[in-house]
Amino acid sequence: MSDDCLFCKIVAGDIPATVVRDDERTLAFRDVNPQAPVHVLVVPKRHLPDAAAVLADDPTLLSAMFASAVKVTEDEKLGDGYRLVFNTGKGAGQTVFHAHLHLLGGRDLGWPPG
Ligand code: AMP
């Protein structure tokens, strides 16, 4: 755990979140500022700064995040489609430097994204 990390505090239960899935290695919770009717963040419970760091540390943890996201799509009945996004680095809009997979769905998302 990193003391200054928002998502570590959510994982620890020190900051409230609307949790939708909780397994041994990952936590999935609703984004506080949703960009779609369903907007969930899937994070590793271990502090790693971004997706590349997760891959470097343990590729199976990246798989676990993906698997959790897919289960959420089933729970949320997103059979029509969904988007999974890792913003990686400031230039891509990453603001929280604890790896997180955005799951967006529940509306026509369009492509390319705006
Ligand atoms: P990113 O810009 O890719 O780093 O995404 C960070 C996401 O975290 C944004 O979509 C924020 O809305 C979301 N966020 C920030 N604080 C919280 C919080 N306390 N609970 C849930 N989501 C949050």
C-alpha cells in the first residue's frame, strides 16, 4: 500500500466506494464521475502505478483485472458492447497513479472516442 494513494485507500476501505466486485487480487468499483451509464474501475489490490507496471510485475494480475472487468460486463448485462481503457501517463489523461482499467458501457460509445 502507498500512503498517498487514493485507490490504495479505497482498497483498504478507508475511503468509501461503490464496490461491484471484490476478489483476491482485484477490486472493481463505480467511477465517482461516470462518463457512461456504466463506468467501473478495476484496480489491482497491490499498488502498481500503471498497466505496464502491472504487466512487468505479474502478467497474471493483468489477466485477473481483465477477467474481473468481463464479469462486471456480464453482471451489468452489457451484451450490446463495452469499452475497456487504460489511460497510461499524464499525456493520456491518467490522473490516479494506481493502475486502473476503465469499463464503460450502457450507451452508444462511438468510435473514435472524442
Ligand atoms: P484516470 O484519469 O484514467 O487516471 O482515471 C481516474 C478516474 O478515477 C477518473 O475517472 C475519476 O473520476 C475517478 N475517481 C477519482 N476519485 C474517485 C473516487 N474517490 N472514487 C471513484 N472514482 C474516482
